[in-house]
Amino acid sequence: SIAHLSLCQTSPRSGPERVQSETSPSTPSLPVGLASDPSWSHPRCPDELFGDSLSLLLLSEPCAGAAGPAGEPEPPSEAGSCHQPLVKGSGASPAFPPSPPDIRNTVGNIPMEWYQDFPHIGYNLEGKKIYKPIRNKDELDMFLEKMENPDYWRTVQDKMTGADIKLTDEQVDLVHRLQKGQFGDVHFNPYEPAVDFFTHEVMIHPVTNRPADKRSFIPSLIEKEKVSKLVHAIKMGWIKPRKPKDDTPTYYDLWAHEDPNSILGRHKMHVPAPKMKLPGHEESYNPPPEYLLSEEEKLAWEQQEPAERKLNFVPQQYRCLRAVPAYSRFIHERFERCLDLYLCPRQRKMRVNVDPEDLIPKLPKPRDLQPFPTTQALVYRGHTSLVRCLSISPSGQWLVSGSDDCTVRFWEVCTARCMKTLPVGGVVKSVAWNPNPTICLVAICVEQSVLLVNPCLGDKLLYGATDQLLESYVAPEEERVQPVQWVTATMEEHSKGVRLVVQHSKAVKQVTWHGKGDYFASVVSDNSNMQVLIHQTSKRWSQNPFRKSKGLVQCVLFHPIRPYFFVATQRYVRVYNLLKQELTKKLMTNCKWVSSMAIHPGGDNIICGSYDSKLAWFDLDLSTRPYQLLRHHKKALRSVAFHKHYPLFASGSDDGTVIVCHGMVYNDLLQNPLLVPVKVLKGHAMTLDLGVLDVLFHPTQPWVFSSGADSTVRLYT
């Protein structure tokens, strides 16, 4: 340390005498005869090797026999522990007295970091604490001191006491010499002639006169055994002698293994410059007459765009070659030729020879995916206008259809017999049969109302229990504010089967039931937040679940298993959690206008049909974007449907066809759904540019119903 050097520095030694060596407990002691000889000196002392800096450090160590502060000699700890320098020819007395040790701090040679958490830095000889100097300078004070104090650069901190020490000029010179790798003493000459202590002259007396050992002149048995083992290993071939190194340089022929007849890669990929078109008859100075342009052709040539002209010049005739003037387009053509040369592609694209059949995905054959509907079995005739909507009872025995002829018809599925016709006084936009098999109730959208109708078909006990359930309603004492009005049907309406009328403020375009059969949702043709309403039949209570509108709602669906609610707008499908009352997912349909939506019975996949002829399949666990977009139809899709038990889904379009697809969803989450179109069902006639308006699967059989603009309902089995 610089501070330690400054504290330990002593006056330079006088005369040619130098400290030769010090004996320490770690070095072996001198022979007795040599140690007692005052004229003997050590060979090359450490001081001569390392300069004054080491001697300063050595002399700064306290000597065991040095006098203390009171002048009393301290007892030596053990023999030889008091370091006395030996000087040639000076006897036992030292060349100069050792410098007094630093007695301000008595903690010894320990790391001073141990005291950094204490207010003191050590103890003096009396055992009292040495407190650290107060240092309350911040960075600004240190910067000012650095700028104003001219001795700031030579001020160092003593770690033993914590005080600031200003180095003298001699100490600064010592530091500079040590930094340059020089000796600490200015007067030390490192290039003095060496003294050969061990003389080169052979003495007559040996250093030792010990008799030689017996092993020095008898062959070693251990070495004999080692050599015999090595000889045996060489004979057996276990140890191979080293081969002599071959210093001749090795050369490699880069083209030794190349086929001389093969075309090199750089030659194969070479693209020659495009060749110029050779001149024809029209470029001759004396072309044939049929190549010369008439006046009309010249006028037409001038009026054409330069890119549309067959020739970029007009052929002319001269009587001889000497009469031909300079070519006016010469520089222009040379410039275009330069452009052709440096802009032409210089890389040849490698064409991959792919069999087109390999690009088609390997799909299973349709006959391996049976059963699915293939033929038209029944036609349900009776409506006089286009049939917009269909629904089927949970048992699969009855079918209900709504039409623009202001009637709702109930059919027996197996016989196509119309069991009941219900005039409703308006265009029927949507019908939905209650999915609960213990309730016989149908919801019908007519203009601004939703009619809850008991068709009184099938088991008398069943539809009788439905009437009892509706009549058991008890109105609450306080009337609640609702967005709709629940009106009990009149006697005339009751005789037709109407039980309740839910009156809305705007026209209703869709109704759908919850899986348990108590709740149903309706969609209103409005652009406000009142588009979607959820109703509870048992309590005759309606509510508006949304505070603000997210777009024009097309259709809504309840999840078959979980408390989720799907709302399809023109471009997106939003999935809401009804328990947490929050948006769970937002599906991007990649379609311009969503027309219909259906959900897989497992609940993890949905399909959306759109007016731009696309059908989007979504895997809710996979992504918010479509897993697959199917473009099988040529016109707008009006309706899509899933089968409840079979891996089938269908889509109806304005092109008059129903396409049935196999859609297998696997329990293994790592395996993607398998989508295969299996059948195109035709039968509906195009009317008013409309085809199939609704499709519906039978709840148990692999049958599909379709309603069309030709006023018929058709069953495919």
C-alpha cells in the first residue's frame, strides 16, 4: 500500500554496506561455523535482488528485541526470532538501527474491512479505541475539494487510522519508480559485476567425505524388473516403437475425386445473357413492298401506344446502301441492351418436381365413414311460401316449421303428415322446440312477439304436465321493471295452443333454448344494447345481459354443458361466461358477414356459416382463429347444424344444396379434428334466388331435414 510505504520509509543506507539476509523461522539456519564467522556474508541477499522497497517492508516489522515505548527491551519469543541483519566485516552489530514500528494502531495484520461497521478502527497501546475520523463529505464536497485542493492528487487514506496523509516528493518519486518497474533505491546499481561465490576452481578438499553408498555401484534389481517388463511388452506388440516423423509436406488434390465428364455447379447454374433478336426483312434498307406501310397504317402506327406497337420503327426504302442515313434509335437501343444485360436474372430457380397427387391430403373414403344421409326420403308439402325455419322435438317424432305464409305447421316425421296448422298472423322468423324431453313447448318468433305454444302432440300426460307447470306460476307482490311484457294468452289463443306471449319493443329474428329448458334467449332487430334478451319461463322474468352494443347481433347460442353464451355479430363470435359475467374469448371468423352458428355436442368446437360462401370450423382449445375454412358452396350459406350423436355436420346454401360433412372430434387433444365432405344433397328448386334456408339433424337417426324457398321441407336419410 502507498500509505504503508510512506509510513515505513527510512533514511537511505550510507556507504557500501548492504543488508545481506535475514534469518526467519521458515528458512533453515546457517551452519554454526559460518554463522559465528563475522567475515562471512550471504551469497546474494534479497535486498540486492529486490531493492530498497523490500528492505523497507522488512525493516518495518517489529523486532523482538527492540525497545518499547518505555525504553524497556521486549523479551524475544524464541531463538532466532529477532531478525538481525548480517553485514560483512561488521561483527554482530547492525549497519543501522531499525525504524520504529507504527504504534498508533495495535490491531496487527488483519483485514481492516472487519471494522467497517464499527465507529472505531482499532486500539492504541493503552487499549483505548481509536475512533474513525468524521467523514461527512458528499460527492459535491469531494468534487469541490478535488477542484480547489492542489494536493488532492497526492493525498491518500491510511487504512490503519483512517486519516488522510499527504505524500512527500520523495514518496511520490518512490511510487513512480515502483510503477515503472525500477528499484526503490535511487543509488542501487542493478548492473554490478556478479561475484561467483561457488568458485570455478576445483578445491583439493571435498565438501563432504562420506563413503559412497553400496547402491551406487551395484545394478538395481527394481530397474532390471522394469526393463524386463518393457522388453516383454515390446515383444508381444503391446508397445510399439515410435515411427520416425516424415517431414515431407503433404499436398492434397482438390479435384482428384471429381468426374471429368460432370458439369460443375457454377457452370450448371450459369445463365447466359439474353440474345438480341435478329433483324428481319422489315429492317432491310430495301424491304419487299409488302413490308412497307401505307399512309393509313402509318397514321394508325403513330396513334398507337409505344408498348402496343408490333414494330418500334417504320420500315423505309432506299435506293442504295450509301443513301441510308444514321439510325435515329441507335443510342436508345444500345441503352436498352445495357439494361437487358445488367437487369436480367443471373440465378436459375430450381424447379421441384412434385406429383400433384401428393399435394392432395389423404382423406378416408366416404363409404368408410357411414352412416350419413344420402337420399331424399320424404317431402313435407303444405306451405304456400318459403319455409324459413325448422325445429324438432327431443324424441324425434314431431317436426315444426315456420313459413312466410304466416303459419306454423306441425308434422309427423315418419309419415310427412301435417298434424296441426297454427296461423300466427305474421311472418315466422324462428322456431325452437324445448330440448327438455319432459316439457312440450315450442317458442315461435312472430314480428315483435315470442309465442310459447303447447302443440298438444304425443303423450297426454306430457303436455298436460306442461300446462300445469305454466299455470302454477305465482306473480310476485312487487311488479318488477322488465324490458319485455309477459302476457297470458286469451281464450281464443289458448284453444289454438298458445300459452304465453312475450312482447318485445322491436321485431324478433331468433329464439334459442337453454339445454335444461327453463331459459331461452331472443335476438331483436335493433342496434342498441337491447339486442339480446334472456328469459326465464318458470318465473316469467326477462333481463338484458349487456350494457352496450358490440355490433349487429346475428344469432346467439347456449353452450350445451358449461355456463357459456355465444353471441355472433357480423365479423366476430364472442364467448361470455354467465357465472363470472365476463368475456371469455373473441373468435375471428375471417368472414364478411356471419349468417348462422352451431356448436358441437362436446362443446369444444363450433361452426359458423357466412353469406360469403364460407364455413369456418373453430377449435376453442386451439385458437381464436378458424381451424379450417371450407368453401364448398358457390353461394351464401343460410344455416349450419351439428348432429347430437354422430360425427356429422351439414350446411345449407342458396345454391339449393345441402352438403353433409364428416367431422370427427377425438378425445386425444393432440389429434386435430378430421373434416371430410361426404355427400352433396340436392332436391330444392331455386326460388327468388334463394335455395335452402334451414338445415336440421334428427336427434337420434343420421337423417337431415332441410327447408327451402320452394315451400317444401325435405328429409334425407
